[in-house]
Amino acid sequence: MKKFIVLVFIILIYAISYAQNPIISELRWELDYNLFISLSNDSTYKLDVRQLFHISDPLKNPKEYIYIPVNLNNNFIDSVNNIPSFNIENTTKSYKTLWSALHNSIGGGWVHFINCLLYSFETGNLSLTHPLMKRPKTSWKPKPITESYKRTKNWEYYVPVKYKQAKKEYKIRIKKNEMGDLKNLPDDYIKAFLTTNDKKYELLKKQNKRKELAKIDVVKLLLGVNFLSEAQISYIRTSVLNALKNYSKNRLPTIIIFDEYEAAAVMSLEHYGYKIEKIAFNKEANLHYEEIKQRTDEIIKIIDIINTYNRKSFEKQLKNYYHN
């Protein structure tokens, strides 16, 4: 009887684990711009190709990093989940920058840094208006008046939450050529930030458009990242680690469209960089095996080049700018 109970328990654990880690059993490019996806948990989806992220020529005019918005790979999440809980709550270690706080905790490179922040905002684990992000009210003024004081004296939080303040800081960053990591964000992140105001932001909250809000919040955070103190850095680090501890493994896989090859690729972000898990081609039934293989090899080569480019850029930035 005991053996039977143990066996049932093992089966249940396996079934739960399998249900939480669905894989794509079928990916098919259909007519009328539709992608058909079938997962191992028997769920099926249809996605509009036009609504997905498209890659045309990522190496033509690259930034310091080439960013592709994809889900975090299960292996990456599992490695973070193996961090002992006391490391998450540990606030005794001193971190000078948000970058060092997260990089020391989750590893990876700049794209991991941004993706983890983005997911933390999307899930509500991280909030720019959390009490720990609020600046204390004080009449104190530095003597002499510093540049950072002039730029932040009217901020209610340690980052510019109000749009008037955020856009003012954005203009200062451009004028002083202090864009930092902001210049590496996808154009649609900056566009979402610049085309929104406080009223539209609140409307997005009411509409529960978390992905759009997360893009905007990442921009606001990076605008104020140089003015964070240790308490705020520690709060953000803890929020990100908690978000990753509860990362939803049954999220819909990320599909990226490679326009040049008329290909839809399932992609994720592993420790070493982007990973292609599955590829489907438009009108695949009309393609010869050799052509499918050639296109597949070329797409894989592009991703390898992107990963190498990002790694070298990351190593250069780490050497020149970041100090743990």
C-alpha cells in the first residue's frame, strides 16, 4: 500500500511538472497571416503574424546590444530558483549599482537584466511607487547645490514617476549624452514612453495592459537608476528574485518572425543568450528539404552572431563602466 501511494505521488509530481512546462508539439504557418500552435498540454492557439515581433536585418544598424523580446528559458529560471531563500532576503550586502545587484544574483548579460526587470513589472512584483521607492520629505540642501539635486529635488520617488519630470529628465539625458542603457532599449519602448502622459498611463492601468505599462516603467526606472540608494536597489533586487522564483512556466512561448526567410521561430533566453527551439516556414509544403535546411541554418547563424555580438559588447561594457 505504501509503495502504491509513493508511486501515485511520483506520478502526480511528474504530471504537475509536465503540465507546468508545456512544449510546442506543433507549429504551423497557415493562410491569412495565422500561426497555429499546439502545446503538449493539449492547448492550441492561433496568432496573427502581423502582431508578433519581426526581425528584418538586426545587424544592419545595431545598437550596443541587440534586444529581442522573448521569454526566459526554463533552464535559466530553474537555476535562479536554486538560489537559497536567504540570498533573496539578504539585505546586508552592499550594492553600488542596480546592475551589480542583479548581475551578482541572476547572472546573464544586459538582455537578461532588462527581461527580468520587464517581467517583474508585468507581474506586479516590482512597483515604482512602492513605499521603499518614496523619497523622504526634507528641507535639506547640499552646499554647493549639486547637479543631481537640481534634477531630482521635485521627485516624489527615487525615479521620475510623473511624466513632466520623466520627460524633462529624458531631454536632459539626450542633451548631455547620458542615455546609458536607455539607448539600447527597443524603439517601441521609447515610443510608448514618449507618447504617453499621466492620464493615458492611468487608463492603461484600468485596462490592465501590463506589457505596455512594463515597457514604460522600465524606461522610467532607467531614467532614475543613477539616483537610487542602497535601500531602493535592495528592494528592486528582492522584487526581481521573487518574480523569478514564481516565474510562470506555462506562459505562451515567444514567436519571432524572420521576414527575410518568411519564418516563424520559437525563441527563448538561455544563460548564454537567445535560443531557437522550433521553426516553421510560410508555405512550407512548397519548399524542398534543402531549402528548408538552408534557411534554418542561416537563421541559426544569425542568432549565433547576435549572441556573440551581445556577449562581446557586454564584456566591453563590464570592463569600462560597471563595477561590482
